[in-house]
Amino acid sequence: MRRRNGRRGRAGSFRRAGCRLDVPLSAPGTAHRNHCPHCLTSLHVDDRIPGDRRAGCGGRMAAVSVTARRDGEWMIIHECLACGRLSANRIAGDDNALALIRIAVRPLADGRLPLSVLAEL
């Protein structure tokens, strides 16, 4: 069994903090798997560079938003529930599309943004 992020999983995988599923280490579209493709939860293990594994926090990171780069690539915004740090992470090709859409439309569902504002854009 390989250990990563303090979680035991099958060889070539790790167990995520959120949904407790085994997640493969490889991910289509990114060199560093840093979140669960099912629940999009991550652990605060990277500091400044993706894959550096230098963060001392180790807290659970919740997917709180999405954004898009100028080239159209989607990024997940994670917030560490322990220290509050925000980070942007590339989506992977096997990420749960429904979970991504739910995060993307969350601002529309909370009622604070008048829909008339969107009509004017």
C-alpha cells in the first residue's frame, strides 16, 4: 500500500479526506493530482508551486469556486479550512462535471445577485 497525504490507498492511489474514495495518482490533463475527482476536496500540501508538497498545514481544502483562464481552462479555487489560504488548481480530465457546475452556479443560487444584473452584461 502506498501512503500519500497520510492516507492509505491501493498501490498507485491515495485516499481523499472528503469522500474517502481511493483516487489514482495519475490524472488526465495535469501532472500533479491535488484533489479528488469525485468530491473535489483537497489537502493543503503544496506551498507555492504545484507538486512541491512543502506546505506545513495539511488541512482539508474545500472547493469553493471556479474560475477560467484567458485560454478557457477551468481552475478550482480551494480554501484551506485550517488556515484560510486560497489556491487555484487546474481541473483534471476525470473531474466530476456535475460537481464543477454546481460550484460554478452557486453564486446564482444564493439570491444576493439580482438576475437583472446578468441580463445587462
